[in-house]
Amino acid sequence: MTYPIVFAPSVDKIAPARPEAPSKRPEFKIHLLPKAGHECHRFRLAEIRGWPETKVEMEQQCVTIFGHRICTDIPRLYHRSCTLYAYVDVCYPAGGLNDVETCILGAALAGAVAAVISGGAAAGPAFKSALEACLLAKGVAWASDITVNAGSDTDCVPWHPV
């Protein structure tokens, strides 16, 4: 017997792969569907690259001591890198994309300020109000006919053991 005792996967019995634990982020998402004569577009307003995520899973590892095989679950740390982004879905009358695109930046700034102040709850309504105001200032007649949904999501690479 050697010291320290090292637990390592054995060749004759490797623990079965465990399914990946579900993400702590809710899977519930809202997608806007355009009304008749409307179209929708998703705008990415901000993104943070290299957002680190970690998790710990228990994995079975075994060691043979004095001819007896002893197996135990030990914690294993995993990490991955993600891109976290904030988006807004905007539905508007067909053909209005150019008008919406010219007003997105100012509305995004208003939504970001509202998100910081309210903890995120007021981002969507503030964005919609600012977008409507910009469209009205441009003389767009259908400005009050837009629909907005704000949210965030991630794109992640696979988990890797540390």
C-alpha cells in the first residue's frame, strides 16, 4: 500500500456515465409570434464573452487495498465558458425593419438604464417606450403597434473536467 491513497477509475469497472445535471437557468422562454402583416426580429443588445460556469458532480472511483476493492463517490469539478447575452425581440408591421433598426441603440440604452435601476424588471417596458418615442419622432404611423420582449440567454461550450 502506498501513501497517499489515490482514487482513480479502474479499467475493469468504470462508473456509468451520469446524465448531465439540468441547468439552474429556467428553460421557460417566451417567443413572440408575429400578427398577420407583421414580422419579428431578434436584436442582441449586449454580450459578455468568457462568462465562466462551474459545477460539481459526484463520480465513483475505486482503489484496491489488501486485495479488497473499495469504491466511493468523490466530487469532480467541471467548468465551461459561455457567452451571456441580452436580447430584445421586436415585432412590427412588415417592411419596417429599417425604421426599427435606426431606433434600437437609443432604446437599448434606455432599457439598460432601467434594468440597472430596477434589477431587470423594467428593462422591457422602458425599451418599448423609448423605441415607440423614437419611431414617433421619425414620423412612423405604426409606432404604437410594435410588440417587445426582452430577455437573456447563453451560448456555452461543453463541460470540461478541471
